[in-house]
Amino acid sequence: MDAVVYQIYPRSLRDTSGDGVGDLGGVRRQLDHLAWLGVDALWLSPIFPSPMADHGYDVADYCDVDPVFGTLEELDLLVAEAHERGLKLLLDWVPNHSSDAHPWFVAARSSRDDPKRDWYLWVEGSPDQAPNDWKAAFPPGPAWTWDEGTGAWYYHRYTPQQPDLNWNNPEVEAAMHDTLRFWLDRGVDGFRMDVVHQIGKDMSLVSNPDTAVDGPSDPERNHELVRGIRTVIDAYEGDRVAVGEAYILDVAQVARYVDPAARELHLSFNFLPLWFPWTAADWRKHLDEVLRVYGDLGAWPTWVLGSHDIPRIRTRLGRDDAARSAAVLLLTLRGTVFLYAGDELGLQDAVVPPELVQDPAAFRDGCRAPIPWEPGPDHGWTSATPWLPWPPEADERNAAVLRDDPASILYLVRRTLAARKASPALREGAMALLPEGTGAGATDVVAWERTAGDDRRVVVVSFVAEPRGWDAPEGSGWVVEVSSATEEREGKPFDGLLESHEAVVLRPG
Ligand code: GLC
């Protein structure tokens, strides 16, 4: 639960087959590097057979590996090799919708009388009048597609190639539970569960112009279905984990999914920090709310600053010092941390010209660019042209170059991970916000204390591009353990000053 999980977008990590698309072989090649970095677990975005209309989030078989990524045997090897290095492995389970190429949907659309017809969401009508005003999340347009063959509309929250499954049919629920068991039996440690807050639906077709955001969800039914999923996971030994992508921008509603008393998800993403501005005031307010809401429930939070769905943190913040500070902030909060592959290299989004756009939502290609492991021209991939262009400055911002530079963000991330691992306070301790300081600029800084028994750490983050003063709590003679600005400050007494966008971890001297 106190893990740091490294998110891998498998198409983009590393290509070993020579087709320009990353693969399981590439993940296996990187395991030593990831163990060196010090993360605890890996989450792979979907690797299942798929026509790739949404790059794997359109699953055509929940129980196999797409040939572009490798084979089932290779996945087994990856699980074993990860475990040998003490790394857990999570897969990305996509329960809300399948691909239109999944045999279930092929059967469902073959005839109105097919036994699988009711596994999806159909509405009778006429081809020139969609059932109602519901919109898809992407691409822009209706959430309904007319099926010529059987003369009916089907519902899809995403692209027309991603028909939504009907979880109110018990056969669907049972079949999807079986897909979890398939992977749990093979030894995977758990799942990230794609839009798992959307599976329980209210299909009464009430008009709702906001369905592109909310979907026609029935929250109570959804919580019930998630409890069913948890029962499947709980039947397995070991620390198997269910991480929900409950994409709800409300702290209390997300926390309800991880209320220990309700036995639903173990963890759920909290996406709000992806959307509010990088200011001390916004962070203080958000941390205060999370600590209060999760504290009341006795629940464990999660933290994420990047993913395959949003421009990279370095691109959003627009500055190296702030991106370095963000890494220290992320890795010292109370909760499970998700680190998006490439953010440890301080990568920026690639600039993708219109003719190379791959993403059906059309804005996520930049953060999905291939990861450069070495200087050019192949960047440690094979010689094939990768499926997306390289991110900027790939000859300088790549793992091999940064591994030679103790001042790099890569080493900063590694040092912060090591500090977290070595300190019970940082790993699993309580967290309390420290009061705002006094004096000019004090409100530009957020500080918190982590404690576990005698172990204490203080984290101080400045959110401005100028130096700031900050008075450490008295009595401890604080020493800088990690500084996002320069490793030269580390191991020395804290002088009460922060450089531009600096974050420091302090330990009692
Ligand atoms: C989630 C995924 C996103 C995908 C969508 C549909 O939001 O993170 O990448 O496109 O679900 O499956």
C-alpha cells in the first residue's frame, strides 16, 4: 500500500521487435534500470489483443497478449522476472467496455436473438434519430452508433469501437470476474481498473447534456458491483490490489471507494492535482481536504501528477526547477504514489504534427512519445521509426546521459525514493500540514510533517520562481536530506532558505 508504482505505457517504453512499437521485451530489458531507480511496482497499460482503436483500451480478448507486445509466455516471464527483483506487476483491466471486435460483441450484433445480445446496451429506434442527447467522451459526437445489421443503436461512452458492457446482466459480471481470475491465477499482483466508476449504469435514458463527462452512471449500483470485484480479489493469497480509475473530481466521492469498512477498492486515483494550478494556496487547500476526508475514513490516499492521458508535468509546469520540485512533492506525500514513466527523466511532451496524430481523443500523443534510453539516433530502441516522434532534447534527456549526471532529475528521483524507503515516516507515517509561516512570501510555501514513532521528516515546497525564507520548527537542528535544487545542500544543516521552486526533505539533525 505504501508503494511507488511506475506506470508503463507499453507502446512507448522500448521496442525490441523492430516494428517501432514498444513491447514486453522492452519492459523486460528495463527491469534492472527500474529496480536501480527504486520503484516498488509496475503498472502496464493494456497489453491485451486489440484492434488499437484506443491503443489497447479497446480489448478484443481479456485473456491473452496482443502480438504487437509479445506472447502470454513472455508475460509470464515478465511477472517472474519482476518478482525476482522485488517488483510487483499490475495489469490494466478495462471493465466498462470491450472492443467491437471482441467475440462477445460480434455475437451480440449478429442477431437480436443471440444469447450475448443483452451483454451490451441496445436501444431500438430509427436510424435517423439517436435515442437521446448523450455524448461520447471522445471523439466529439453522440454516444450512440446505429447497427445496420440488426437495426438498433448501441451505447458507447468512448469511440464507436468501444461498446459498453451491460454489467446489469449477471452473465457479464461472471465473465468479467473470470477474466480477473485468469490473471490472478498467473500470479499478477493486481489491476488498475479503467473507468471502474462507470460500470453501474442507469439506462433510463434521461436526457443529460453532461454525459460526456459523467456517463449515465448509477453510483449506488456501481459501488455494489465494485464490492463484487473486491470479493474476487480477496479470494486470492498475497497482497493483490485493486486500483480504481474512479475519475471523479471530488475528494469525498473518490474516498468512498476506498473506505476500508466498505471493502471496495484498495486504492483509487485522485486526479484533482492534475487540474488545479501549481500554487501553494491550491496545494494547501487540497492537502487539507484529502487529509481530513481520508483521515475520517481511516482510508489510504493516492497521488499522481502524470499519466498517458494528460500532458506531462514538465510540460504543464514549463520549468525544470518546478518539475524537479514536483517529483519531491509527489514522492513524499502520504499515500501510494503513481509515477508516469519518463517523468523521472524530466521529459517534455513531443510535438506531434497533425498528420502523425494517433490518439482518437487527439490530445494525448505528446505524453505518449517513446522514451529515449540513450542518445540518438535510435535512442536505445531498434532502428525502426517509432510510432510517435521523440520528445524534445532526446539526446540530452535520456536515461544513459542522466545516469552519468548526479545533478540530474533522474538521480533526484532516485535519492527521494531511497529516502522514502529508508524512513517509516515518509513511507507510511502520519502527515500533518505545518502552519503557514509569517512574513513576506510565507504563503508561497507549503510544508508538512511526516511522523512514525520516533521517525520524523519535514517536507517544504516553494511554489514560486524566487528565493523564499522558511523557518523550520524549533528544536531539531534540521538537516537537508533531499533538495530538488542541488544535491550539494544535502547532508548539511538547513539554513531556512529555499531557492526558486525548491522542495526539500528535512530530517532532525
Ligand atoms: C481511461 C484511460 C484512457 C482511455 C479511456 C477509455 O480514461 O486512461 O486512456 O482512453 O479510459 O478506456
